[in-house]
Amino acid sequence: MLQENITEWMNDDGFTISTNKSYLDTEIIHNFLCNESYWVKGIAKELVEASIENSILCYGVYDGNPNEGSVNQMGFARVVSDLVRFSWIGDIFILPEYRGRGLSKWLMSIITEHPKLKGTSFQLATKDAHSLYAQYGFKPLGQIENRMNRPLDWQFVYEGYKLHK
């Protein structure tokens, strides 16, 4: 499992990105996703925790170094992948008060340069950040007529986790 290969990066401004899931602040992640995101507004905390647990890689972005004590988490992304052919990135965010410092670009460069993700077919969905993702090789889907999607059904997701919506 990749979690054994925890990796960390630090920049000159004192920010750290880590793949160590034990550093993740699920309160901050849930609060952002539930209350501020447009893609999973209202999601239950238990489902956020399950999505983290079931994702091959999660990236926390921190103000400071989590190895050296208490820090503030201010960004997040998670990757679902078979590490060969397919990767999907989701729930990516930088808290509003930390935006405009190049942290989204730094996070995307680290994710897309991961040696086991770099060559995979990488997918994501976005409403408003197309130009950011285009810088990392993302393009609109080709041959859309050949692609299919089974829509998300929150009722069954909540039932599967024995939760009430």
C-alpha cells in the first residue's frame, strides 16, 4: 500500500504537503466540503472519512511542518487510482484565506508528477478551474460519445453506510 511510502515536500514560505493520512484534519476537510464546496455540499462527515480511508493517496497542505508540532491544515486533495491506467483527483481545495500564493499550482505539480500517477489517464471534474488544470495536461474529454457514466445516487451511498440523509 502506498501509505507506507509517505512523502513530504516543503517550500520556502513554510508550507508543507504530506501524503501522511494521520496528519489530516478531518474537521477542516469536512467543514470545507460540507459547507463551502459546490460538489458535495451537505456531505456527512462519516462519508468524508470513508472517502479518505478508501483513497490510494491523500495530500494535506499545511501552514508549517506537521513533523515539528501543531500546524494548520489549509488544503487537501485525494486520488483514486489503480496506479497503472486510471487516476481520478477529487476534493481538491485550498482554503480561501490561503489562495493567491501559488499553493494550488504547487499541489497539482506534486500530484501529477508522482512517479506512479504521471503516466496514467488522469480525470477530474471542475466547474471553474479549467485553466489551472490545463497547465498540468488536463483536456476536455475526447470521444465523449464512447464514454459512459453511472450517476451518483446519494440515497444508496448513505444506505450503504447506514446513515440518514
